[in-house]
Amino acid sequence: MNAENAPMTGKTTKDQAAAENPKSDPTDESNRIKDPDEWTTGSEPMTGAQASYLKTLSEQAKAPDAFEADLDKAEASKRIDALRKETGKD
């Protein structure tokens, strides 16, 4: 008996799970790394985690002006990326 004519048990077979797993589709770009300018939530205020990490990186890079408390998520991400490169954490 194959998966197509297996009785309906409410369980997912390994083949079905693999077919439904987005990681198994190399053409699926829904989870690709996007430019922060393309983020749908990029204009929202940065998260607490972003603020904390940006503050730490700006101190390590001796660039206190890189931290501003009122940044949005997209700008915070860009600054974090730049500071990671500058501090060798990338």
C-alpha cells in the first residue's frame, strides 16, 4: 500500500511531511533574507533586542552616534550589520 491509497488516519506520512516542508523546496524564496527596506514591519520601532545589541555594538566600535533610541527596525538592522562588520563580528 502506498501513501496515495493509505487509509486516512489523521497522521502525516514522511512523504507528505517532506512535500509540505518549505525547506525541501529549493525554489521557495518566502524565507529568504530580505533587504531591510523590503520588510513589511521595517517602519515599526526597533525591538528591545535590536536596541540592546545596537547599543553594545556602538560602544564596542567607539561610535556612540550609531545608536539612536528612536530608530525603526529597518534602520537599526542596517546599523547593526554595519557595526558587526566594523567590529569583526560578521
